[in-house]
Amino acid sequence: MSRVLVPCHVKGTVALQVGDVRTSQGRPGVLVIDVTFPSVAPFELQEITFKNYYTAFLSIRVRQYTSMHTPVKWVTCLRDYCLMPDPHSEEGAQEYVSLFKHQMLCDMSRVMELRLILRQPSPLWLSFTVEELQIYQQGPKSPSMTFPKWLSHPVPCEQPAARLEQGVPNPSSVSSEVQQMWALTEMVRASHTSTKIGRFDVDGCYDLNLLSYT
């Protein structure tokens, strides 16, 4: 299935503080990234790709267009998706990730805005985020192939007249023409001589005046 990249605007990260902000021990353990689509009408999200950078868990909320009379609201479509099996180790810390619409918890049509919520509970890493974020929607469907009528609706063998009307040659006439071509080929082959003609010989003998000496 084809996909098309959706142009988007990724806003700067907003940190939610974990711990006592009055001490140096507090550190942001949650980041929020909003993604908007200012030049695109509401669309059906097909895939999200990005490169992880020490984010342990990812949640995604989506804002969808419903109707003129219904207020737009945020819905959680992905909750605590694990990007690092162990937040205290390097595994998965810098992997490329693809998320598809069938993995989401809600319908991904009429998308207007996304909100990514990143969590890293381990104090080992000074910073974390996601990079190279790209959003895709479903591309146009491939045009269906059309076949000739005689190929898509074959005529039964007992109706040779119908075959001719649709441009398919009659098997009997084709067989007769092939036999005639074979007979003509045999006649040409039989009349072809295999005797080689020498360059200077006459009736198997050579004229000395025609030979050159070195």
C-alpha cells in the first residue's frame, strides 16, 4: 500500500517536572511534543516513523475533526508504548520505530493534531526525545488494469463464429496456415545445394595461370 508524507510542524518540547523543582535533584521525566498540520486538511493517519533517543515509553493523543456542531476533543490512541525494555540500559535507546494505524486504540481518520508524551523514569540519562519524526497518510490507490473483452470473457470452444467477431483467429485456419508454411520450408531446404564452389577450380582442376606464386 502506498503512503504519502504529510507536511507538519513539530513544536518545541515542553517538560513536565518530576520531583521537587526547588532542589537540584528534580529532573524532567516527561516531555510533551505537539505536532500540527497547518497546510493540510483533516486526514487519515497511516503511519508514524521516528528515531528514538533514550525515551522509555511513548503515549500519543490525537485531536480529530468530528462535525461543525461537535466540539473537537483529545483522544488517547497509544498508551505507554515501550521503546526501551529496560529504561536503565541502552537497549532500544536509539532505534528507528514505525507505528501503524492498526496499532492505535482509536480510529485515525480526520486527524487535525497529534500530541506525543515521552517518559523516561531512569535518572541515568540527562536528556531524551524523539528525532526525525515523520507522519504519513494513505496514498492514492493504483489504477485498476483493464483487459480486452475477449481475454476477460473467453468464449466457449463450441462457438468459433463468436471468436472471429471478437478478433480471435479461428484455430482451424491457424493450423492450416502453419502446415502450409512447414511445407514451403521443406521445399526450400530440399532445393538447397550443399556443394561448395571453389575459388579457382574448374571441374575439379586448377588453371596454373590463375594461381599466384610467392
